Amino acid sequence: MLDPSPIESLRQTPLHALHLRLGGRMVPFAGWSLPVQFQGALAEHNAARTGAALFDVSHMGQVSLRFAGAAASLERLVPGDILNLAPQRQRYTMFLNEAGGIIDDIMVANHGDFLVLVINAGRADVDIAHMRAHLPDLTVHADRALLALQGPQAAAVLARHAPAAAAMPFMGVATMTIAGAPCWVSRSGYTGEDGYELSVPADAAERVAETLLAEPEVSPAGLAARDTLRLEAGLCLYGNDIDETTTPIEANLAWTVGKRRRLALDFPGAAVIGRQLAGGPERLRVGLRPDGRAPARAGTAIVAAQGGPAGHVTSGTFSPSLGLPISMGYVRRDLAAGSTELGLMIRGQRHPARVAPMPFVPHGFVR
């Protein structure tokens, strides 16, 4: 979500100067100056689908926990199973409030003797305050950048500089040297494609980025392509598709609640989430396929086929991969089944649509 912050107040990532040299069109995003595109959003989207695209995601917060009992302490704030997160593995989970609402969705990596959390830029201050109120210690890594190398050629590219990267499993993590810099590497991303996220010392970020961009398969990519890719993959954007008023069950993320945690119900909002797991929530996040060519953007009202309010769209775009509009949003549970016919109120006119399975484009994650 773009923001209206004055340009002079925006924070800059360690790759800001490189973005300008590459012709990046800079925009405000979550208080940061970030490239929305370089040579064009469509070309950058296609690079991630067919080759490899390099994204600067250094605006994301990085936090490490290095105290005894860190996993147990963190687990009290999230519904995921952190105690059983094996070394060199990563897990998607979320901070929850007492109503079961999502404070933020986060990645947690177990590096053996410490945990690393990646948090959303727009929620970083909230998350850090939340952790400081409940955890004995944490380190915020303002001295690190974060790069995302995404696409079916990402593994081949990275293996030229760090051979061990090719054998990493999906959601695996490791420490390895790339272009002379010690990096925390995870095989994960936000595009639906195979790829890696590289946490790099800030003073080495430009060198690592230029090393990867020198490979013939790799193109720089910006926020616009990142958004179309993640929506095709059916992935949530915090502030659009999930927030403190949505629970993981409503968001169709029930799989994030670990089996052991479902039995114990010992996390914030567990009473609400337990009821929703047992009886179902009143609404669910679903994929939507509008008829015609008009995309239904965030905020578009959804109506039932017989009339009457059904929900609202939270994200929508024109899919470059499919050549048609796609959206996701929340609808009443009785309307959430696949192929249910609905209406979308676009510019005051009702447009037919139907519930569609997600992801819209099959995931290319390595297995």
C-alpha cells in the first residue's frame, strides 16, 4: 500500500543509490522510498515467472532473539509451533491480539542458537513494542538489508556464488557467504515462485545485489511486480487482506495454527480461534474471478447472486500471467464454496463474478 509521506521524510534502504542508477521509479511505501518499477511492471513480473527477479525488501524489519528459552517465550505470542521448529528451518506465523486478530504476519527462522524474525515494515514499530513488552530481550537489525531473488532460475543463479544454496529445501535457512558477505539465507519468498531471501550486512548490500544482477537471468524488480505476483499466488498483504480485525481462521490460514497449539489453546485470542475452528467463522477469505476485463480493486462491495451484501474485496489486479482480472476478499461463509456466483459493484455497476480457488497461478516452490 503506497503512502502519502513527504519525500523528505522517507527512509532509504542501503540500495537506494543503486536503484537510482538503474532507473528505478521511486515511490513512498510504509515510510520508505522504494522502487515501484524499473523497466516496466509487466517485464519484471514475467522475469520472476520465467527467469529470476531481484527485489529490495530491506524495508522489512529484522529482529533476532538470542536469549535462553527464546522459542518458548515467542510461542506464547503466536499460534504456530515454535518449540518444534527444527534448526535451519523457517515457519510462517503471526502475532495475535486477545480477540484473535492478526497484529502482524511474520517469518520465524531457527538458526540453531538464535531465532530471526522478519516483520512487515508498516507494523515494525507495533511489533517491536509488542515484543519488548513480552520478551526479555531482542535485537533489531537496522544494520542489515534484505534481498529477494525469485524465479525458476533463482537456484541456478545463487548456486554459482553459494553452491550449497541449490540443495536447500523449501523454508530451509542457512548462513553462507555471497560476494564475500556473510548472509542469512532462506529458501522462501512472496511471489509463489522458487527463490531465496538474503539478509545481508548493509555495507555489503550493494555489492551482493550487483553481483546477482550481473547474471544474465536476473532483472531488478519493484513493488508493482511484487504485488501482482503475490496476488496471483494467493498470498495476503498486511493492511489489505489481514489486519487486527481478521483472525487466521477467517483469513483461510487455519493451517498456521499448529496441531499442538489447537489442543492447548494457550496463545492470544485462543478462545475466539478455538470457537471458529470448531464451528467455522462467519466469513472467509476467498479468491474471486470477475467476468469481463474490469479488475475489482480493494474496497469493492461484493453482493450475493440474489442480491444483498455478501462481503468486500481486499485486493485486486489484472493478472499478467492469466490475462484476466483476479481479486480476493471476504464473503459470508455460506457463499465461500468454489464457483459460487456473486456480484461486484464496480463504478456503481454490478459485474458478475464467481468464487475461485487460490492460488490463481500454481506455486513453483521447490519441494
